[in-house]
Amino acid sequence: MEFRLNRETVPASERIFDGVQEQSVELDYILPDYYPDIFRLVRCEAVPVVSDYSVNGDKLSYELRCELRILYCSEDSSVLQCITQHQSFSKSAELGRITDAPEISISAKTDHVNFRAVNKRRLDIRAAVSVKISAVGQREQEVVSDAEGMNIQLKKVPVRFAAGKLSAEKLVQLSEDMDLGAAQPDIISIISARCQCSDCEVKLISGKLLAKGEADVEVLYSCEKDGSGAAESMSFTMPFSQVIDLDGVDDSFDCSVRAEVISCEAAPAADPAGDNRVLRCQLELRLRCSAAKSASVMVVSDAFSTVYPCEVVLSDISAEQIPVIYNESFRHSAKLCGGDSVPETVYAMWCTPRNINARVSDDRHSAVISGMLTYSMAAKDSSGIMVMTDKDETFEESIPLSGDTPASAVSADISAGNVSYTIGADGELNARADISARISIYSSADVRAVTDIVVDDSAHKLRDGDYAVKLYFGVENEDIWDIAKRCSTSVAAVMEENELSGDKLSSGGMLLIPIKE
């Protein structure tokens, strides 16, 4: 008798690389002639970003760009002067093995910055940045989905998994000129330019993705008010709409597009009168597109032959599910300073999330998000000196998950929106930040599945007697499959003979087990 096996492939995600690479940044800078002498250093920032990356075989190559921004005051003026320099580095990482279209997650952060003025015209800057890299590939798991012949009996279970995963990226450049309001002073130099992108609205049109979103930009510039240095802030929104090619996508896919900020640059420009009353902003965004659809397959979880001895090979498989996305928000409060440390004037305040960690709670019912929030402000102290200070605050927030979400892993993207502040009656400066969290919950269907069946048709199973029906005493909740397997008969025969329904016995008692070849 011919025996045939049918097999199916169930894909599963597999992390092939997870590591951190470090890069030192050094700058020995001499001021150009048109800059005034250094009298007091106020701040130095190092802002790293991965501007581009590619995978060739098992090698990841990427471009690391670091912007150094130095703020200082001259002896004759309290106006903040800003110097901006860029350094670029070509880096690579060995992923360990080759996989088709790995999912790459790569981000850069500043570890520390040290800076000093060697003399009135020379700056020495030493910084360290690190790049976190994660690469996820797919491995194929071959399982038995069906079998015919040799009186084979099969126990099957349905398995759902994320199939047909697609991804694409598109670089987008935006530019806009913003005129200052009548009450705003002229721009002397740009102190900082920050940008955050909202979630994109996605539509599928003729096999392509249409992504619409907004980039919220905040610019802080130095100026002069009442004969002394000051700072002024501007906020505006730059909308974007892009068509993205994603081969193979259709209505059966769940699609998402996320916008990452590669660079946000602002510079003063002259108006028709020759005054610096135009703010020119240029953005570079990376749109990351992903699409996946769910598929289902019946997988054999156990097998036996009613007539022939057979060997079943079992393996544990893990079928990846489409992640569930939670968008949550919460408010964080912090005491920044008190007493004589409270500034006379606060020009701007913002918050930057750092070192974000995410985990599933011990009871599996919530996601725990923790990390650091750095509160920064541009202000004038009680002596009239421009200052820019940072205050680090730890946080931990628990986000409840729905009861039907079997979380096995979690990741979180944190962004800080509006930051407000108050000076209380006790003289303390307190800040409150609106925090948004995009939480991705990953789960998998873990099944012990049959990967091979070998039937020995050279011999029959030995029976303990020659009979057509056997008596069997079953216990409550006993699996009918286990009874049939133990007695070398079919599940259908046991259920029909005893007028049973369901996979388990509803109560204990005597059963008639038909013995059929």
C-alpha cells in the first residue's frame, strides 16, 4: 500500500544579530574670523544619526553622521553664538549568516560629550556615540500537514502565522521658508532644531501605498531683546504625502508606514529688506513601510497506524504572529530646580527620551516601559546670563494589555510632546511632559508538530487477542485521541460506537472500542 506525506513550510522570525558598536568623535576647531572670541561656553551637543544602510550577504554597511553644535557667548555680548560641524563615518557589522531580506533596526545615541576652550579661538571636543543594531531573519520550518495510506491516523491542529511579509523604504526631503511674525526679533543664530513625526495615514491605491503624515518642527534661535541676548522659539508643521512602491501588496495585507527623522536643519535667510527674518527649514525623512498578512495551515501534531508499527518525529515550532500595536499616552512630572537655581526667564523647555527598555510583566497582562527623560531648557538666570541646562529623570510606566494578547516580547517607541512648567509657591520649578508610546506586542503560536512519519509495512502490530470489540473504562476529560491511539483504532470509530461528541470524555464510564484494521 502506498504511503504519502504532504508537507507545509511555516516561517518563523529568528534574531541573527543583536549588538552595539561604538564610535569616537573628535574635533579640534579654530573659529573663523567672522566669529567673535569665546568668553563663556554654554553648551555642546552631539547628535548622531544613521543616514543610510544596506545589506550585502552577511555584511551590514551603514553611514553614521554626527552633528556637533557648540553654543557660546563672547565677552562683549550675551547673545548666544552657534557653531555647527558635521562628521561622517562609514561602518560595517558582520551579521553572522546570510538571510533573505533581513529586518534591520538601527539607531544611534550619544554616550557622552566633553568640550573645552583651548584659547579664545580654539575648541577641543571629544564625544562617544554608540549604534544599536538588530537584525531579524526568517527560518523555514517544514512540518507534516497530511498523510495517506498504511491505515494512518492523524491528529491535526490549526496554526496561524504571519505570511507574505513585505517591506520597503523611501527617503523624503522637505523644505519650507517661514516668515517671522511682526513681534518676533531678527534671527542671529539657530540654537536648536527638533522634529517629530506623527503616525502616517496609509491607503492602498492601485497596488501602491499612499502615506500621509505631518512633521512637527520646533526651532529655537538666539536674538537680541532690550539690548541683551535672548532666545525665541518657533513651532510649525510640515505635511507630506508620498506614494511608495511595495511589490505584491493587496487588500489582504495589514500595512503601516513609519517616518524616521534623519536630519532637521534650520538656517536664517534674508527677507527683501536684507534682514534675517526668514527661517529656512530642511527635513530628511526615512519612510519605513511594512506589510504582512495572516495565513493558516493544519499541522499534524500526532500520528499512528492502526495496523503497522510507525515512528513519529516531533519538533517544537514557533509560528510568528502579526504584532499588535498599542498607542498610549501618559504624563510625566519632574522637579527641575528650586531656590536660587530657578531661572529669571525660561525661553523654551523640551524633553528627550533616552535608554528606553520594554518588557512583558511577570503576569503577562501589561507592558512595562522604563528609561530616562532628559528635561532641557534655554533660560536666563538671576544674574542675566544665558544658560542651557539638562535634568535627567527616570521613569517607569505600566501599560495594560488586552486579555487575549499572548505577549511573548515587546518593543516601544517613546516620544515627548508638549512640555509645560510652573513655579510653585515654594519657589520650585516643576515640569510636565506629555509622553506618547507606540508599543508593539509580539507573540507566537508554539506547537509541538510532526516533522516526519516512518511506517514499517514489513510487519503488523501485535494484538493481545483476536476480538472485534474491546471494553475500556474511560475517565472524565480523557482525550479520545489518546484512547484510540492506545487501542490502535480510529477516533471516528470510538465516537460513533459510543455516540460521543467533542474531543474529550464528558464523564467517566465504560466504552466499547471497535478494533478494525
